[in-house]
Amino acid sequence: MIPGVFTYHRPSSVAEAVAILANHGDEARPLSGGHSLIPMMKLRMAAPEHLVDLGGIAALKGISEDGDTITIGAMTTQHELIGSDLLSAKLPIIRETALMIADPQIRYVGTLGGNVANGDPGNDMPALMQCLDASYVLTGPDGDRQVAARAFYEAAYFTALAPEEILTSIRIPVPAAGHGYAYEKLKRKVGDYATAAAAIVLTMNGGTVGMCSVALTNVADTPLFASEAGDILTGSTLDAATVKRAVAAAEAITQPASDGRGPAEYRTKMAGVMVERALARAAERARS
Amino acid sequence: MSDIEQIPVTMTVNGKKVQRFVEARTLLIHFLREELNLTGPHIGCETSHCGACTVEMNGMSVKSCTLFAVQANAAELTTIEGMANADGTLSALQEGFRQMHGLQCGFCTPGMITRAHRLLQENPNPTEDEIRMGISGNLCRCTGYQNIVKAIQYAAAKLNGTEFQEAAE
């Protein structure tokens, strides 16, 4: 399996990369880790005429904290996310999720930016970014703009990213210290996409939920921010009846495909089970 | 197809500097096998699942079927051909795979050993679970993994200067 012919570009700055993309429009694709794009090119399901390798742009790497926001460069790899002490302390759900993506070799190369920008509903980071209310910084010929993860995904592989733009960084508001969190992913084997997965971040005040954010992976053609489920849980004591209502609200917004991972009805139910498990684990981890 | 642009690449492979011209679409696995005649890294699934093509690049285990050779420009690479000790004797991992029968058909072995090498660099004393997760990107269809895990435990013990104790079954 050999990809079609393309012209290879390796810019050393974002401005240079954007200029190349602007020149070639739809015929150019940025290359980050390549572990989604290169397999598609090998299958000839993607055949960009110009490939713009972002691997030479040092400014796209790294994790930094500025006040109550953590900014992660788009070319930061899953392996680097897993190894980051800052993220382990402030946003441990990122490490938990990254460890469930693909396998060790792929995590050395696969990037956060590629994972969220590609628009593949199977990817895990998009729902997590919606759960965390992250914003994506998109850089184009006219400069930067920010789009909320919750508003970025339009359909499978269709996003708010324009052909001449690059997703350059991800900005995440740091959740309150002592927050509870969990990413629960049902998959058939290591390296598989989720049959269904749920990300939850919450805070507890005494026995009451202060805030709760819920998002779902791979149960529709986009990641799903389950705002109603989060609203139902907020202010509750996580009693069985409320949890049941929230799970039903999360299940109600799913529209999974029937495929090798199971029939649609099953995957919807599994989304509910993932929400319930993530909720239990997040509540257990929260300090009140 | 001589009109396809040829791009110069330079890399250090198993300690030797190499320089070639490649098409941009040349995958690293094809570059290693066909240009450098390093046929240790294998082409298995070609879809980044099986890990038979695993090589070491700049201190990372990578699947060379899912990288372009141009992306490895200026990189340091080690393949299974570079895993033996400098004096030609078997490395602790190679010895472990031999002693513990960590292979049957041998197809996955170059990838397994290359991956296990990086695992032990990062975690010199892994638990059995950590070994299994550490090699979860490498498929073996013969051994059921039991003896591969033992081989890696053998190598870890040898590198740590401790006695390898095979767990009772």
C-alpha cells in the first residue's frame, strides 16, 4: 500500500505553513503525527497533492500554564501529554484518556492537534475537549481566531477549520482543584475506537454536585456534549433516580451507527453505562 | 516515473550515517528494507496495528509503515540489526527471547525486541501488567505472549543484575 504522489513541504514557521495552505486550498493538507492521514493515503482514500509537514515548527510544541488556562501546542504528542507533570496535577483526565488511545508506538507520534482537528468521530480527545470546554486556536492568513470545541464539529470529518487554517493550539480552562474526573471507554481491544465512551468532570460541595460536565465519544457522527445530562446532575446528591434521568438524557442524544462494534441500540445503551461508570468514579475522586 | 521529485534525506541508522534520495511518498519501512537492505523490520499488516515494522527513532518506538522516510530526515534510528551488543554477542533481550522461547515463527520478533528495548529504557523494572501494556502495539499469533513476557522479564532481571525467577504456573 503506497500513497499517491504528492509534493512535500516542511515549513519552519506557522506563517509559512499557512501561506502554503492558502496557495493550494483544498489540494493541500497539513500533516501532524500522520497516524490518521497516512493510513488514509495508503488506502488512497485521501490523495492530497501537497502535504505540509508541521513537524519542523518548534512553536507548535509544548504545554504551558497562564493563570487559569493551560495551553497545549497542537503538535504535542499523546506520549508527551501522558508524561506531563503539569497535566497530571491540574488536568489528570487528559493522561487517563491519552493512555486509552491506540498503542504505545502510536502515542509517541500521534498528536493532540491532529486528534482534535481531523474530525474523526472515533477519536477520543474531541469529546474530552468538549467536556473541559476547551477552545481551539485556528491560525489562518488573517491571524488567529478561537472556536469552542463544543462548536467546532459539524459532521464526520467536517469541522469549523477552513482549508487555509491550521489548528495551532488548544486552550483549556483549569477545573477547580479537587475536581473529580473519569474517562470510561468501552473497546474491543487495544487500539480500537470506542464502542462508546464518556468523559465526566465534576465538583462536589459536601454531598452535592457543584458543576458537572458530560461528553460522549463515537456514538454520533460528531463528539457530543451532553449538556442536559450535566444540568440534571448539577445540584443533585447523585441519588439513583437523578443518575437514571441523566443517563437517559445522555442516551437520548446519541445516534450511533450499527457496525462491527455492535447494533445502534447496544451502543446507545453502552454510552449510558459509560456515563454511569464515569460518574461513579468521578464522584469517588472528587474532594469536597 | 523519473519525473517524480527526489528529496535528499540523511539519517543515522544503527550508528551509520546514510544519505539517499527518496520520493516524498516513500514509507520509512520501504526505505529501510529496500534502500538500506535492512530486512529485520517486517511488513505485517501495513495498517499500523501489528507492530512488526517497529523501529527505534530518536528514543521513541515507532511503526515505520506509518511514517514517510522524509519525516525521519536527520533522525537517529535503530533497527533489530542494531540491537546486539557492540561485540556481536546477543543483547539481554535477544538472549531472553532465546532462553525463554519467546518466539515460534519469528515474524513479530524484531518488532517485539525493538519495542521491549524502549520499554526497558523507560521502565527498567516493569510489572507483568506493564510489560503487557508496553507491548500492546505488537501482535504475536504464535506464542500467546506468555513466553514473550517471560523473555522481557528475563532481560530486565539480567540488566538489573538480579536473578530471574520464573513464576510458577
